[in-house]
Amino acid sequence: MLKKAALVTLLAPLCSLCFHTAAPAAPGPVALAAAEHARTAYHEKVIDTLARMVSFNTVAQEGVPCERNAQHIAFKHYLRGEAERLGFDVDDAGCVLVIGYGKGSERVGIVTHGDVQPVDPAKWRQSPFTLDRTSEPGLLLGRGTEDDKGPIATALYAMKAISDRKVPLTKRIELYVYMAEESDWGPLETYLKTHVPPQVSITLDAEYPAVTAEKGWGLVTVTMPALKGTAVAGPALASFTGGFFNSQIPEDASATIDGATAELEQRIRARAAGQKGMRYGFSRAAQRLTVTAKGVSAHSSKPEDGVNAIAMLADALAVQPWAGTTAGAMVSFVNDLVGTGLYGEKFGDVAYRDAFMGPMTVAPVVLKASGGALELNLNLRRPRGKTGAELERQFHTAFDGWKRAHAPGATLKAQIGEPWVREDAPQVPVLLDVFAHYTGVRDAKPVSIGGGTNSRLFPNAVSFGPGMPGAVYTGHSEHEFITEKQLSLNLQMYTAVLVELAQ
């Protein structure tokens, strides 16, 4: 065994390669004082503002551009009024609202978004568009509380605290609120062709301590054609559906079986009983058995935080072959090539991982009838390490082999997005130091996430919160919240970081 001194000597050269190995530097006294003022003066104001913002149903409307969406317009009108009341200037560019404070050719940006993902109100104790402080004390529940209206309210009052303290800044602070991040990045890309963005930005739409890499988003769509005129001896799988939208791990799925015997039902029940985190319902009407599966929804970039009802129901049905129906063919496909794993391990050679960015994830998200056919979307989050063309070929190779044996008319279509890495953003040491000071985590280092944020579109932008490392991210779920404690911590950290970056 090496003596301690010798071990330190050997490790020293390796540590010099680390991104952030020195003891974290505490924020300066001006930053600390402004952050404390923000916490004591504005904690409740942030919650009040968040409550008003949550009340606007800013889900995208199909066929309605973000600049003409009535709820988006109302949301921006409220936010503009609040910003002007607090003493800030505002520029409304349609899909982008910019709230500014201070002067200077150099600028620090805060990148957020005001639109939210779809929601099923039936799954909430109160309306998802009412900030719920009572159902679970200490939690602020509502659509957008974590993704991304909580960060907007927090950033607004971080700026207000800096204004109150008359902190001498050499750089202007600009808060960007984009209204279509969840549905269409096109308007923001168009805006940035003529608008000069800040030289340095933080995006408040992911995790701490600093996100410098994001996996590429992808979607693989498998279509199983209608099978007509095929005789089925014995029980037949008549339907198989599930999921809500492509950025959510599905918590609901269902299947119907014609001619199901009591013995078949018991075998399905027994297999389902071995699944962790799942709940099932069984009902009969005449000769038809309906099986409903309830999992746990989550952001599709973090499938490990959820329990996938589509994958689990397919597994529960794997008590016998299901031939002769479209639904049966889809169950076979899910079990054969997707399974209940998270990383595409069964799908031929597609699985891979990167040492920093982690593994690719493959998750069934939406399964729906399309005419007589069934269409399944698989959400991908992929790291660097393969080209998009190579990965697409591997999906097709595995699928083509499967369909030759099982469903010759089935098709696969793939959209493969690119991973993103930013290795040289100059503000990262400041973010790590502030995070370390307020959390006590002394070895904070940059991280990679599965999601994609608008950091990709801004120069020198990296994400800074609002989610804590290791915590379940609740955005996109049917139980979205941020804790009051986290909101207060975010308010302090955002204030301190803005002072440190803009002084």
C-alpha cells in the first residue's frame, strides 16, 4: 500500500488536468450582500409572481404562431407590467421578451422560456394552472414551477435586488423570455439572426452546478400496418396504446384482449405483480378484457426518474405470443427490440455511451392508432461518440431484421439530432464557486444532461439550475413542483452570480 504522501505526489499531476480543482472562491462581499437582500426582501414576492405566471396556460396551440397565441400575449403583458414596475426596460419582439437593467456594450444574458408542456388536469389535486401551496406543504405545485416560470420569477427579483443595492455594474443584464422553447426553436433562431445576443449568458432551464454538454434529441417512429383478414385462434390482442407527448415518459397505457380466459388474466396479473413502481387495473365486458397500466411520468431526458407504462405493459403481456393483429405485432416489437431497459441494449448495435455525457437513452413515449395502423414514437437522447448517419443505419439494420421475421409491412423513420458540448465558457468558474459557497459542495464540476436547452443558440451560454444534482427533475411530469427552500436558494445564487458576472 502506498503511503499517503506518496499517493498525493502521484495524483498531483492528474489533478492539474481537472476543470476546477482549487478550493472554491467565495463570492465577493457585494454579491453576498445583494443575495442576502434578495432572500430577505423578495422570497414571498417571487412566489406571488410565480403564482400569476402559472395562471397563464402557455401550452403551444397547434397552428397558432407563438406571437399570436392569446395566452402567450397575456403572459407577456403581465410580465412586461411587472418588469416596468420594478424599474426595468422591456423589448417585445413577438416570441421573445427581453427585460433589461443597466447600460454597457458588454452584456450578461439570462435565458429562460415562458411556454410550458401539455398537462392532464385530471391528474392534479388542484388545477395545474393554479399555484398549489397547500396540498403538499413546502412544495409549490403547478405547470411551469420548475420548467421554466419559477426561474423567470427568480431572475426578475435577483435583478431587482441588484437594483435596490445600487450595485455598480460595468455590464448590462438582460433577461430573455422565449415563448416557444418546448415546441419550436425556429422563431428564436430567426430572431438571433438580426439581434446581437449577450457576450456571456446563463440558461435557467436545467441543473446545477453548470451544464456544459447536452445530448442530442432524436425520435424514431415505428409504424405497424393494419393486419386485415388474419384469423386468430384463441385470445387476440385488439388494442395497445399509451403516452401523452414526446417529451414525457408515459405513465398511462392500456390494452384490450378479445377472448381472454380467466387463466390468461391470472398469468398477466402474476407477471405484472413483479414490476416495481407499476399499478394495474383489469376489467371485463362480455368477452373483452381491458388492462390499464399506471407508471410514473417524467421528463423524457431522464427516463430513470419515471416508470414507463408502455414498456412495462408490453412486458406484462409477454406471457404468450400475440399473432395476427396490429397490436400484437407492436407488443412483440417493443418486447423484442426495446424492452424495459433505458439504453437501447436490445436494439441491435445502437447502444453506446460517452465517458462524460453518459449513455444514449431510448424510451417509448407515445403509442397511438393512426387509421388502422399503430404508430410508436421512441424518444432518443444521444451523446457524442457516433455520427447521426451511423446511428440511423444501426436502427434500420436491427429493425429490418426484426420485421422480415415478424411484420414485413412495418416501417421505421428516424430523426437524429446532434449532441452539444461547450468546453470554454468563461463564466463556468464563477458558477461553480457560487454553487459551492451556497451548497457546501466543494468539488463541484461541470455536468452533462439529457435535455436540450436554448444554451445551444447563444454564444458562451451554459445552464445554471434550477434543479439540484441528484434530485428528480419534475418538469414535464404530472407532479411538477419546486420547493420553497429551493426557490429561496436559487434566488440567492442567481443574484450572486449576476453581480459577479456583471460587475
